[in-house]
Amino acid sequence: MTPVRPRPAPPTATYRLQLQPEFPFGAAAAAVPYLASLGVSHLHLSPVLEAVPGSAHGYDVVDHARVREELGGEGGLRALAGTAREHGLGLVVDIVPNHMAMAPRHNRALWEVLREGPKSAYARWFDIDWEAQGGQVLLPVLGHPLGTVIGDLRVDGDVLRYHDHVFPLREGTEELPLPQLLDAQWYRPVWWRLARTELNYRRFFSISELIGVRVEDPEVFEATHAKILSLLHEGVVAGLRVDHPDGLADPDGYLLRLHEATGGCWTVVEKILADGEHLPASWPVAGTTGYDALRHIDGLFTDPAGAGELLGQYRRFAAPQTDRGGDWAATVRRAAYKVLTHELPTEVDRLTRVADRLCATSHEPALRDRAPWALRTALQELLVRLEVYRPYASGDAAAVVTEESAAEARLAFVVPEEAGVVDVVRDLVLGRAGDGPGHREFRTRFAQTASALRAKSVEDTAFYRYVALLSATEVGGNPGSPAVSPEDFHAYCARVQRDWPTTGTAVTTHDTKRSADVRAALTVLTQCPQPWADVLTEVTRSGDGVPDAQLAWAAWQTVFGLGPADADRVRAALLKHVREAGMYTSWTEQEPAYEDAVEAFVTQGPCGPPGEHVAALRSRVEPHIRANVLGTALVQLTMPGVPDVYQGTEVEYLALVDPDNRRPVRFPPEDPGDKDAVTRAALLLRARRPEVFGDTATYAPLTAEGAAAAHCVAFARSGQVVTAVTRLSLRLAQEGGWRDTRLALPPGRWADVLAPGREFTGHARVAELFGRLPVVLLERVGEAGPEALAEQETGAR
């Protein structure tokens, strides 16, 4: 193997590019001079390995040994790296260890498994339960039950074809009659609806087109990481983003192996932390991809009192059932039950089988005489009560699967003696009932099922049902408590600087349901809940054409956040919204009449003449939207951590859920504006003075004084840079403005980075600081004496 180069320094800032056939390596290379001028240190690339042809995202990998030809192949990637290097930039690459595309005609490893079965050299790659389905891999690809479509299946030499699908035939079976031929394969093509209850391979969440990969196997790890590691060791790539580690059998072990194999390059993980949850301290990574930062930043610009008032208005307007959008916790719980029974029953079946086998063969009397139905019930009751994605081997599982949740789970049983099965299952989860191979398998499957359940029930279901404030229904968000106080924000930043100083931070990603600028507009609604309710009363006075009131509330908020937009984009996003919500239609049980009504409503209401009322309100609060947009950008770019700038977001970027947010963008952007100036100034400052923001930097809150002090959020970085932003500017205006509010700056002279020539010292009047923009970025000029520096360091600590 090529010797490992010296570990490169962490990025000062990254810029995320969403590669796709419409935007390949060559297009990225052409944008490099512009991107380098912004002040970022690295380009952050979406997955670069061979994917399903035409894929617009690249997470459906089919070959880990090749760089994707549709993007320009390895030559194109190396050329991009060379161009980036000439302009002082490195490359960070997104890797996908958890799954591959279930596309046999493109996935050679999977092709071999389907042809040769469990004896294939590649069988260890995939997470297949060969004990189920008679030893055949279930392939849910048929449009209807087999008897209806068997005429569409045909043998063509040594392959089986079904429309665009192609599968290998087991050697020696080519001449058999079709029914016998199908029975003789190592796989079984079935009606797609059977995936829900019969599937015998692990998926990515509930997506049957993505099959789980067993990277916990050292040989599989080597085979699936060789190309990326080679590119790292040769200096083509300098850092990694790890997609969805929670789906892995052993995230702790995987990340340690990756750390050792890369020589400790800068690596962040797409770990969604629940409110109050911390990243496992033992993980050898720089931190997360930044959804925890997103939650804290958005919460900082959310008015807690107004959010409560808005929730009340929403409940009066939409009258949602408590557990179908009326109460956050109840909505999550009901969604979790539905996901377990409608989308993940095959995963629960496998867990139940493992638990039943362990109980039946145990030498411990306490585990015996447990019925499968009781084990399944206990599993479901414990799973739906998890408030984080999963337990980890390196953590305290008892703090995740708590005694409190077990007590609630016991209430599902009528007979007290039967309720004892909850303790049996909890002991299995916590490792108290043994540590053999079967016990470890159970703990692994429980954790993997838990992570899929959390993602599907919260992000993909409850977020689309509980719609009081759409900006809070974001990846990693907590809609039940959307506001974050300045004190809590400062405490979070201090922890980040202390524990994970080079973690990632983000406010817009390829997975955010709304871009940061859309959310910045929506959070203004927490400052004007009554005017918002008045507008909705006006636009829905007739009540004609409204499919359901919850959808109407979400639709009107969508157009408020987005502003003037193509109606097709809004209709597509809201159609996805109602299918994800799954209350009146869904992806698998579509109701055409309801969906037609949704599209007609969007066209005639939010995107029609009544939408002008919402547009008028948006126009009236535009200065306050601008304050949130600029405040969000500057806080993210100067707080602890490594900021990731999503493509196009250096200027106003208004996007909805994917695929809307994955559209190619133009470089350089037209009409850059204030946001571009703020972004560029902050990034260039980070690039020029990395020590002020890096792992040895300090973070110190600054407190304003005066009547409007609560509306000024400020902090100092390493005693050299000060960020100050306006918080809740509409409330501020209603309360009479800044008046004589002052901000005590650290000792020294402070130059305005955004407006050269302006300087401040001492107790600066906030009205003057924000005289030009609702945000200010200051850099200390000149030298302070020893006493001043000592005072700065004391404040930072």
C-alpha cells in the first residue's frame, strides 16, 4: 500500500457540491476559481464512486472500486483535485458504507450473490437472512402478484428479464420450465408489496432499492474502501463525510477501523443527535455533519412565546387530533407504531425470531416460556419509546432503553406475569442476559432497527403531521420545543469548542426539508402569530377546495417561506408532504382523488390570487426576514466548528425538500447582495486567521446592556473577532428599537470587517453597530497590552 502522507490540517470551511450527470467533475473544476475566491478551504463532494446510471445523488453505489464514469471517471476526479490544489483548495468526499444499490445488472457483487447464493465469495458483503424465505433472496420488483405478470418474465440465455430488470440464472437451470426455474434460483422475484412483511435483507430505512452492506467484516471493509483509501493516501482527497453510520452493525468499530486506515484524516459523521444527546466521546472523528448546530442556530431566532402562540393558532385553525399532529410527543409515538407495523414489520420479525431462539435455548429459567407474540409486543413497546436513534456499544444502553420506558411498556400487557417479558427483552438489549453470538446479533439488530424507526417515524412522518411551525420540522430538530435561548446557545458553543472544535456545522444540506433562508422567513412567524392567523382567516374564508386544514396550514406556510416561486415546485413539495404524512394518501397506498384535490388547492389557493395576501404579509416583514437570513449565516460561519456552505447558499437560496434542493446552481451567482458580502467576509476572515477559529481557539459570550439587550446576541472568538447579530427584530421594533442599548466590547480597537473605515471601542451603542446591517463582524486592530490580553483570556475561559 502507498505510504500514508502526513495528515492534512482540518478545513477552515467547506463548500458542498451536489455532483450529478448535469454537474460532473468538469463543471466543478470550472467553478473552482470562483469558489476559491469565497474563502473556503475545501470542496465537499457528494459521493464519487460508481452509482446507478442517471442517479442525481450518488448514494446508490454499485461499485466501490471505480470512480463514477458519468461524472468524468477517476481522471476527471484527479483533474478536479489538481485544479483545486492550484487554487489552494482540498477535497472532502462523502462515503456510503451502510448500503449499496439493489440493482443486480449494475452491481457485480450482488449479481454474483444472486447467481451463486450463500457460497458466493461476495455473500459476506450483504446483510441477507438466508434462514428466511427458504434460502432465497426476496426481490420485490414485480408490479403485480406473480400469477398476473408471469408472462412478462422471460429467459434470455443465462439471464432472466422482467421489463428493465435483469437477473442471473443459476448454472444449469436455463432449460427448466419457468415455474421450476424460478424455484431453482437463489432469489425469488415477487410483488413489490411483499417487501413490507417478507423481505429478508437489511435495507436503508425502508427503501428496498438499497441493500445493507456488512462493513463490520474486515474483508468487506477492505474491498469497499480500497479506492477511497488510495485516493486519500495519494493526496487526491483530504477528508471524509460518513453517510448514516447509525445503520451499521458496529459504528464504534467501523469508525475506529476507518480512523486507523486513513491515518486520522478529518472525518465527520452524519449523526443526528436528539435534543440533549451528545456524540459518543470515544468516536475518533472530528464531529458531526452539523445538524445539531442547525437546530441551535434556528432556535436562536425563534421566539419562544410566539412559538407557543402560533401553536395555539394552529390548533384552532386545523383542529388536529392529539396524536396526528396536535401534540408533538403523541404524534411521534403514533407515527412510530405505524412505521413498525406498516414499514418495518420484517425487521421486527427477524428480531423476534432471534429473541425467541435465545429464550427457548437459554439455561436461565427467567428467559424461558416467553411466547413470540409477547416478545414482539415488548420489542415494539420499547422501540417506540426510544428518544434517540440507537444505543452504542461504547455507551450506556440503559440510558437509552430506560427503566421508565420499560415501566410504560409493561402497561401494554393485561396479565402482570406476561409483562415480565419486557424485562427479558430489555436485559437482552442491555447485554445482561448473555454475550454469545446470538445475544450480540440481537443487540445489533435492535440498534439497527431503532435507527431506521427513528428516521422514518420522526423525520419522514411526524415532521409532516405536526406542522405548527415548519421551520422546526428539520433534520435534528425538536418541534416540540423549537426555541433556543441565547444562554443555551452560548453553552452549546462552549461545549463544541471544548469537545469537538473541528466538528461540522451546517444550516442547509442536500437533506434539509427547507433551505436556511426559507426557514429564516418562517421563524419570523413566531414574532407575528396573530397577523399570520388573520391572513389565514382571510384566505380561507370560503373554505372551498381545502382538502384538509393541516395541509392548508402547511401549504400557506410553504409559500410564505418560499416567496414568489414556480407553482410546479410548490405542488411537488406538497404532494411529497402529504404522502410522507401518510394520513390521507401515501407512497404505497395513493389516493388519486385526494392528491388531485391537493394539487388543485395549491394552484388555486397558495399559488393563486389568494396567495397575494400571504405575499403582502411577507413583504411587510421583509426587513425582519433579512435580519434572520444574515444572522443565521454569520453565526454559522463564525461559531465553533467548521462551516459547510451548501451550493448556492452564499446568496439568497430558497429551496424546498429534495429533489428541489438538489438542482444545479449557477457559478458565479447573479445579483449577490448582502448575504454574499457577509458570507464572503466571514469566510475570508476564517481563511486569513485560522487560529482564531480552530481547535486552539476560544469562545466567549458577550452581553449587551440596556432595554433591548435580549435582542443582541454576540460572542468573541479568541479575543480577536466579535460577531453580533440581531435576534427577534420584529419584536425589537415593536418594543421601541435599540434606544441606548450598548455592547461591551473586549479591550482594544475593533474594525468593522463588513464596512471598512468604521471602528468601535469600549461600550459601543448597538444602534450604531447595526447602523448599516442587522449584523456586524468586528476584527481587533492594533495590539492590546498584557493586562487586556489576560482579561480576554479570562473571559474566554
